[in-house]
Amino acid sequence: MTDTTQHATSTEYLIRHASILGKTSADLLLRDGRIAAVGDTAAAQASPSAVTIDATGLVALPGMVDLHTHLREPGREDAETVETGSRAAALGGFTAIHAMANSSPVADTAGVVEQVHSLGLASGWVDVRPVGAVTVGLGGERLAELGAMAESRATVRVFSDDGVCVHDPVLMRRALEYVKAFDGVIAQHAQEPRLTEGAQMNEGDVSAVLGLTGWPAVAEESIVARDVLLAQHVGSRLHVCHVSTAGSVEIIRWAKARGVDVTAEVTPHHLLLTDELVRSYDPVYKVNPPLRTADDVQALREALADGTIDVVGTDHAPHPSEHKDCEWAQAAMGMTGLETALSVVQHAMVETGLLDWEGFARVTSVIPARIGRLHDQGRELVAGEPAHLILVDPAARWTVDPAAMATKGRNSPFRGLELPGSVRATFYAGHATVLDGALATPRQVAPAREAAAWTR
Amino acid sequence: MKHLLSTRDLSAASALRLLDVAEEMSAVGEREIKKLPALRGRTVVNLFFEDSTRTRISFEAAAKRLSADVINFAVKGSSVSKGESLKDTAQTLEAMSADAVVIRHPASGAPARLAASDWIDAAVINAGDGTHEHPTQALLDAFTLRRHWARIGGTPSAGTTLAGMKVLIVGDVLHSRVARSNVWLLTTLGAEVLLAGPPTLLPVGIGSWPCTVFYDLDEAIAQRPDAVMMLRLQAERMNAAFFPSTREYSRRWGFDDGRLALLDIMGLDDTVIMHPGPMNRGLEISAAADSPRSTILAQVRNGVSVRMAALYLLLSGDPHDDEPRDDETHSLPHDLPIPEGRTTR
């Protein structure tokens, strides 16, 4: 486990009048990577050199933790790099992101996950946590060296073949069992492959009219059902990526009631958009799993509110423009999401009264950190805790302009939409990566620290 | 109307105007000199990403009868795996100042994508996109049905609708762009549409279509349709378990001689049999294709008239376009140039 609070920068921040989790207004003092004080004593304890930030009207939240990010490096640096993706993450209010394994080469060895981890450290915008592949080359045939990745410098705890379903039930069972040895979790991309051959969009009324091959809800739900039963049978921890259907919600609710150790994730886009948008044939709306119906959106929102779905994961998937500037069938699946996640979740969940800001913190930070075993993230905003936090202006309104984003991807389905909420500041281990809503500086890691990690 | 992409978004007024103009165009085809000067100096590109000689020559004939210059652009092989992208192809055509692009593409929505993009400014006509739509096929089917319906009613067909007509469409609806375009257009024009086929070849979501669905063809025929439209079946579908064998398909959903005789027994003397072609004789259709009930060759002939109407209305700027009113839908087009060699009757 990387302790990101070591060797923190020395700039001290005194945040005045922040509304902690949208509740009481208080001052926060950040020093040496930690929250030094909260409340009336903070100002008194601040040194004369402390930078004061007036946070009146702003909500202080724990830094967001994304369990599902595609950084594309190594392999597709034209789509995204660890540097550009983690800049986007900082701007979006994240202090930790999990880099999915479907890079090229696939992150299926200790070498690749350590490379991604090192790139993250060098970038310094957020804690970049590599996800390890479950199977060699995402091939679904042999287990990758899960133990080596777990013991590497990257200390991988989340394993996923995301983009591809671990559909072989025996392999899935073994993976679930094996990662118990190091407290890992299998994050499943639930998609029955035979039922989704050539699938282009949600199968239903809209696909019938558009003549696009359907991706039926049952292809997700049948895998979710199988996996929760497997997880129960072997007593393992299962995480279901990007749940997209009302039926999956019902199955997960049932599994949790039976005591299965399952967690589930929903993307911001599945909380807001429906397959009606596909009528435009604009591939910016092409994503996997596909956009579903309004009934599914409603079920997902309610499930996130009642805890059936545990977390929001962005599934940030940048693509170069030529992969979207084409016919629907030829276009790549995926949407960017890091820089719009907070606003979309505020719009879909907070402004609808389904979640308060404490609930927002739970689904975007506290639980994702717990699932990823990031012990210093998603903590309470109290004295002594690591200073991973953000300041959000909930009253702000902005219009999404993909061209202005830090990610290399321009494939935002929220293009042109006016959304609420703006990240004004992001503190990553006490260091301001974002100030006044703009990128500040990355957190520099002392070289000695890395050397120490080598010899650990 | 800037583009012709689907029949689903075609209003009754626009559809009727297309059919009425097509009636005028059909008169041109009966003259010795089958040519109008309407589109002289305009360029029509037939952009075909999929082989379809029939549709291409129909569009080519239509454009030439309107005096347009025609460029045939066949993109060989799969555009997905190799070669130039749709975007680059479109921009090339734009640079060559194409006024209209007639596009046939294996990907559903490719024409809509072309029309919505800023890659090209030309009018786009969908000549069949994947399993989405084939609007000019549906227009020629509607044209054929309307003439038939009007003849029975003893009226000229121009200005009339398909109100009261019952049309049965049979076969692989799931993969059929012809079926989709016909469902929307025929119902817009007032016809009642029945669909029949194996449940595997009827799309999930068909319940929201304005049609009655039958799994049993004979039960559907018992509804006394005025027209039976047989869809082309790709025998390869058998390999993906859509049906057990071509023989079983043919027995249950093919329009064979027995069903042809059934029409006579039922006294359905005016019921016509349609097929968009090319036919699989002995699979979805039998010698019924050659019976007097068959409209198959009339469909081909009418295709040119309908495509002339579409090209003419898109490229000459229809003054009635923006605010179609009901009273206009029953009036003959009065802005057509007089065809060369035409005499007023």
C-alpha cells in the first residue's frame, strides 16, 4: 500500500468556511499532507505562511476515487496517457483512479502494472492504481499472474478483464477463489459473449426501429446472476462493473440480502442517458454496456440511493476522433467521463433529492476506496486524516465543451449540456492539484521514496 | 426536404407529394423521348458500399432521365476493415461538387450520419442502409399498391392514399430494411399492415410497431390481405439458428403454389403478390412470382419513376416543402417542367 502522505509538500492551506459534506460550515487546515485541524481551532493553528482559501458557499468532500478509468497507456497514447488522464481526473475532483488493464500490452504482468504505477507517480496529479488483468492478454483462457501483480510495487488489489467478460465459469470461479489470498477483488464486465455477438445498442423498441443489432439486458443479467452465485459458493468478493439494467439491480439486491459479498458500480452516463439518443446514429452515444431505457435509468438511480449499487465508476474511455467520426457500426465503444462525473451525479442524484452530499461522498469516495483497498483515500474529513479532499461549488452551472477538456478524448456524450456543480479545488495529499477550477501543479514525489519502495 | 433518409420521418403530405410527382415522372417513361431537362448540370453520385446492381441502375436511369450527370462510385470490399473511411469518401465527393449522393451502405445509419455531418453538403438519398431502411423501395411499393388500389376503386391514383388497404409482409423482418420502410410508409398512407414470420426473425421491440404480428402465415392470409409482400430470405441465416432448415422455412413461411391457390379459393381475386427482388425461387416464393397477381416487374418499372421524383424534389427545391397543408396533398404538382415531346391530353 502506497502511503501518499509521506514526503508531502510544505505549502499549508487554511480553507475557511467550507460546508463539510454539505453540512456544517467549518475551517480546515491542511499541513504536511494531512488535515491538521478542523473547526474553530484551524485558523489559530495556521502558520503565517499558510495560504488562505475562502470556501464560503463551497462543499468540502473527500477526494473522489474512480474504480474504472481507461488511461490507454501503454499502447494507445494517441487516445490518452497517464499524464493527460490523471490531469482530467484531478480537474474532475478525483484523488485516486484505477487504470483498467486493457492497454497494449495488457496489464497482465507485474512489469506492466509497475510501469503504469510509475507513470502515475511521475505525473503526480492523482494516485494511479493499476488494475490487473484476470486472464493472460484478456484472453479468457489462463489466469494471469495475479499474485505477482498483487505483490508488485503497484500492490494491485482490483483485477478485471474489463472490456471482455470472464465468461468461462470455471475460470471465473478460480479467479474469485485465488484472489482471496491477497484480499483482491474480481471486477467483472458482465456480458455473455454469445448473446452479444455484433451487438451495437440496447435491444428493445429503439433497436427494432434503427436496425442495429441488439445487446439484450439478459446478456448482462445472466452473468451477474451466475457470478453472485459463484461468489457465494466460494465465499469471495465480487465487484460488478457498470451495471446497466433494472434486472441486474434486482439480482444484486437479492444477492446482498443473501449475504453475498458483492459490490456494484454504475457509470454517470447510465444514470442520465437513454437509448433514445442512438436515434441520431451519432457514435458519441455508443458505449458498452449500451445506454438503456428510462426505466433502467430510474432503477439505477434508486439502487445507488438505497445502496444496492455501491459506487459510481466513470468508465472514462477516451478515443481518438477517427474512431468516432464514422458509421455507428464501425465506431469504438466508450465515452469520456472524468471531468463530468461530479456534475452528472449531482444532477442525477443530488438535485433529485436521492442523495445528499454525504451520500455523494459515500458512492464516489468512501466505498470505492474500500473496494480498492486504498486505505488512505475516502477518509473522513477530520483532523489527522490524509488531506485528500475537494471543494465543490454546487451552485455553479456550466456547459460541457469537450474541446476544453484536459483528457485527449473529445467523445463526451454530455457535449452542449448545461450541468450543475464545479470542482473549484482538489487537494491530493495536501497538495493543490486544482485551484480556482484550473489545474495547479502536480505533486512532486521525492525520488528517495521510490528508491525505498524498490528495496522494500 | 433536404434528404431522404427514412420513411419513418416522412409526413403523409411529403409521401403523397413524392408519389404524385412519381406519377408525372412515369408519364415521361412512356414517351419515346424519356428525358426531362430538370437536373441538367447537376451531379448525382451513386455511392455504393454494397453491391446492388438493380438499385444502382434504377437510380442511374432516374438521374439520367432528369438530365443529371451521374457518377458511379463503388467502394469494393468492406469499408470497415480497409480502405477509405466514409468521412474521407464524403469529403472527396464534396470537393467534386456532388449535388446529391445516393448511398447504399452495409451499416445501419450511415446515410443519416452523412446527412448530419459537416463532411458533405449534398442532398443524401438512402438507397438501403444495413438493416435499417430502404425508403425508395417502400415508395415504389406504395406507388405500385396505390395504382392497384385506385384501379380497383376506379379512380386515378394521383392524390389518393392507401386508406382501407390491408398489406401483409412476410418473412425476415428482423434483417429487412424493406420491411421497416414499408411498415412506416404504408401505415402513414393509411394502410393496415400485417407482419408474418418466424418469431426468431421478428425483432424484439416489434410490439411498439403499428402492425399486427402473426407467426402463422395461413392465419395471416385468413385476414384477407389486399397485397402480400414476400421478403427475401438469406439462406445463411439458418446457420445462426434463426430457423432449422430452408425446407421448413419454405413450408411454413414460403408463398408456394398451395397458398397461391388458397387466394383463389378465398375469392381474393384482387390480392397482389409483391417481392422487392432478387427472389429466391423455391424458398420464400414459388411460381406465384409469375402469376398474374405478381407485381414484381411493375415494381421495378415504378422504381425509376419514384427515384426520379425523389431526385427531382430534393434537387430542384420543392416550394411546397416547408409547410405541407392538407389541401395540397391532393393536388397535382404544378411546378413540373413540361417533358420534352409531351402533349397535353
